[in-house]
Amino acid sequence: MDKNSLDKFRQDIIFNETLCGQPLTFHTTWGLFSPREIDEGSKLLLQHLEVDKSANCLDLGCGYGALGLTIAKLANQGKTVLVDKDFIAVEYAKKNAELNRIDNVEVLLSNGFDHIQDRNFDLVVSNIPAKVGNELMTLFFSDAYTQMNKDGKIVVVTINGLRSYIKRTFSEIFGNYKKLKQGKNYTVSIAVKTE
């Protein structure tokens, strides 16, 4: 492999996308999830998401910021927090927030809710990779419940194979569950904190 090929791999991958009517530019790199385009699951979630302009939101496992930055533009009177346990993802989410001039966001390195325990949210979203395991997802959902405001919503997209687990776990933790959309490969699910 020659030096030019290696140098090309080190350069940012750059693409433009319009999500929920919001034009955005993303810089990504190899090793991050879906580095060349917005993935099918994230697009499906955004197509079935309602965001209040003044909502305080959380993107759990934000990657380079596709969900969180879109939501921040929609909830422009609120504050959106993006968290990821991968420091490279956090670096790129911060970079993308600056590039797109989105200033109502905060991007933090955190494994789930570990470093944001003093915050409360009206909306929590996540594109959850199946490989994180049910134990960690259960912790995420329990912590989300604790840190959500009354009438707050959690909306997640998962592969279809996790649909039953999400239904069961949302019902146990939140007392409710609704399937917003089931596509060919992914399901968007919602639960509401009612008390």
C-alpha cells in the first residue's frame, strides 16, 4: 500500500444530508458507525419523531451526531446533550456541531448516563447497536427513566430482532410501549414517562 492511499484513509469523510428538512454537513472517519452516509435506522427514527421546539433532549450513543444535531436544530429553544463512550465519536460530534453552527448543544464523553447525572430530559433518542447487550440497554433505559421529566419520551431504533426485548423492557420500566414504525430491518419504539 502506498503512502497516498494511506493518507487518503486518514482524511475526513465529508458528506451533506438533509434530515427533517434541516441541511447538515457531516465530517466522519473510519471506525465510526456508518461513516459514509446516515444509516437506515437513524433515518427511520427521524422520519417518525416529533420534537418540541423547547425540549431538552439527549442523544444517547451519538456517534458523529446525526440524530442529536438534527434534533438540536428542531428543538432550537431547548438544549440537546450528545453523549458517547467513544472519544473519537465525541470529537467528531463536536466538530460537526461547530461546522453546522449549532450552539444549543453540549457533547460529552459518557458511558450512558454516567457523566450526566445532574440533567433531566424531555426527549431521549438512541440508535442502539445490538451488540451492546440487553444488560447495558436495561441500565440505559432505567437511567433514562430516572432522568426524564414527567411526560418525557424515549424513542429508540433497533434491529427488528430486538423488538420483543424493547417491548418487554419498556413495558416493565415505563409501564407502556408503542411501536412507531417497523421497517424491513429496523423498528422505532417509544415509551413515555407518565408520572
